[in-house]
Amino acid sequence: MLVRFSEISPHGSQYDIRKIEGLDDLPGLVVGDLLEARCSLMRKGETKVELQGRLKSALILDCDRCLASYQQEVDVALQMLFEVATDAAWQVKDLEYRIPDLDTIILDEPVIDLDDVIRQQLYLALPMKSLCSPQCKGICSRCGANRNLVLCGCADNYENSPFAALAQLKR
């Protein structure tokens, strides 16, 4: 959904997004049934718009240890400032940066793509390491069985391991 700065009401505009086109085609990101984004856009002058809102979703991820699929709930607050690049603004920005400037997204034209903003926030909500649970036991390195579901019976004896000699030093 493209929103032009001129379409935003002086008192702010509210947007409820429940579906994003092309979201199913993105690599590494599978969204479940729930996708709800509530955004409020408020003009802060002719060249600035502030976005505040909340994003709730359910992502379907694969566990990095056992490879099983699981659902991860996402509930993040959105707060961004969009600014159209002008020559005068760039000259001032070259002089100094402040911490609030790091939250500012510079645009080439006065149009905000809300779908793209939500896609980016979903990617940022992905965990660094996807685990179905903190107690996940993973898969057996010998037979490949999911240790959370079955006891595979493979011995944890690593006599043929190149590190077996180090185990002897430990004793």
C-alpha cells in the first residue's frame, strides 16, 4: 500500500493492514494465519512523516536443532520517521548526526510503502537462532532421529572420533 504524504490528514491517518501481496513468495519468511498491523501516520512538516503502530503476526519457522516446524508469535511496536531528501537537509546532516537521526528513513520521493515497511519489520523480528523450545535436544548425529520424539538407542560413544584422544587427557 503506497501512501503519499499529501494523502495524510493534518490530524493523522489510521491504517489497518491484514494482508500483504507477495508475502508468500519471500525466502525464509512464512507467515501463518495471523497478520495484523495497525499504523498511524502523522505529518511533521512538509517533508517528514512519523509512523507509530503495532505489528502482530505468527511466523512459521524451522527449528535449527531438530528441523521441526513451529510457530513463533511476533508482537512489535513500530515507530519510525520518514523524511524526504532535500539538498538543504543533506548539508545539515553532513555536519552532525544525533541518536534520533538513526531512526529516520530517508526517502527519494514523498511516498511511503507500508507493505515494504511491514515486510522489513517481519524480517527484523526473526530470531537469530530458531529453536522450537530452549530444551530442544536436536537430531541424532548418527541415525538422524529427532531426539525430542524418540530415543534412538545410538550410543553416545565416540571412540572413532578424532577428538577421542582429548577425552583421555581429561581423565
